[in-house]
Amino acid sequence: MSPPESSTENLTKSVASKKRDVAKASRKSSVEKQAASSKQVPSESVRNADKLEAPPANSHDQKATVLSVHGYTVGRTLGHGSYATVKEAHSAKHKCTVAIKVISKKRAPSDYLEKFLPREMDVVKLLKHPNLVVFLQSIETNNRVFLIMECAKGGDLLEAVRSQRFIREKQAGVWFSQMVDGIDYCHRKGVVHRDLKCENVLLDEYGNIKITDFGFARAEMKPKEDGSFELSETYCGSYAYAPPEILTGTPYVPQLADIWSLGVILYVMVSIGFVSDTSASLFFF
């Protein structure tokens, strides 16, 4: 006996509905599996890569990283100013101890960065003399400029004068002769220093003079064809070592200003009681 037609239709609809539910569930499961398989868990090396590429935690680490990439192992601080620090370091490339002048672009005046620092970098590349500190390399980043140079391990002349009260005439004569040789070489190259003082006269490990800090130096200052000199109107240097023209704001011959400063240095070496404060800076435009 055949079932009623209405019962057959209901059964058919129920079976069809279950099939659709099974198919829908199957499709959902397949989609979830595919989504799960598409998610990639980063490997240990990938996770560590982020750590390796992360910037150093502070500015000291950044300086060390930049210098270490170039083969420099940074040591103690030799000196510091308002916008520059001088560090001692060992150079793997040069196989010796060097001095690194670290200049902060954020702290340095714009005039220094735009005018005097480019001049200094151009000047030091021109000069090779036994009584001048040897320039080795410059490195520039977004925040700093690194000037790498020979390290004079004997300290500066001011320290020597203070420790001995004065320099005996024979030694003063040797050192003054070396200073004159170095500055004469600069002048013949057309370079004027414009900031000669005891603090910028260093001593190497053998007690020889090494003139440094060409921050206010200027090149292309050779005499004209008629023998005259170009006058300078940048009044820079230190009060105690500056000639009268600089102190009064009068255009001056920079070569003669260097010679005046050498004379003051000689006086400081052989005199007693002059070095209480010779480092006051002077800077006008």
C-alpha cells in the first residue's frame, strides 16, 4: 500500500533540507580550514629580524653603532664643548688610537653648520704637516658629523704650562719653532687658522707640537699679485689671543692675526701667572 502523497512530499522535503544543511556545514568547515592554513606564524628568524632592525635605545648607542660599522671602538671622552665632544677610539682600519670630534647638528648654531664646518672639513683635507693634527676621515649622519683625526696623547699646551707653572726657555724655543713651522706651512697653502691658543696646541706622545681645531680656519687666502692681503671681517677667536683689530672690529689681515696669537702663546709659555683664564671665546659678525 503506497503512503499518502502529502507524506511523501514532506519526507522528500526533509531529506533535501538535511542535504542542504550538510553541504552548508561542509562548505563552512572547508572555508575555516583554508583560512586557518593561510595564517602563517612568523618563524624565530623573522621575529628576531624586527629586533635586529630596531634603532638603538639612545643617542649614545646610535653613535657607537655608526662608528663601530666603520671599524672604530669608542673609549673615553677627551673633551667636550657646547655642541661637540671629542672621544678617544681605536681604529681597526688605521690600526692606531684616534680622536673623534662628534658634532651635534641639533645643538650647533646654524652659521657654524652652514659656514664654518664645511670650511673646516675642506681645510683639514689640504693640510699634511708634522706639526698639524692629521685628518683621517669624516662621517655624516642626519644628526651628527664625526671628524676622525690623529690622537695627540700628550694633552694640550695649557695643561703643560699649568702643571709646570712656566715652560723653560729651551723647551719653549723648541715648541715655538714647531708652531711657527706649522703655521708658516698653512699660510703658504693659503690657509689661516684664526683661533690659535694654548688649548688648540697639542702634544703628541713624543712631546712634539700638533696644532688642531681649524673650526674658524679659511682657505684660499694667499697674497694677491701685488703682494697685498685680503682683509677679513669675521671677528673670531679668543679674547686673550686676539689682536687689537679684532677687539675693535676693524678689518684685519688674518695672517698677521695668527702671528699675533703665536706671540701671545710664547708669552704664556715663559711667563708666570698669565693662565688663570685664557679660554674666553670671542665671536662677532
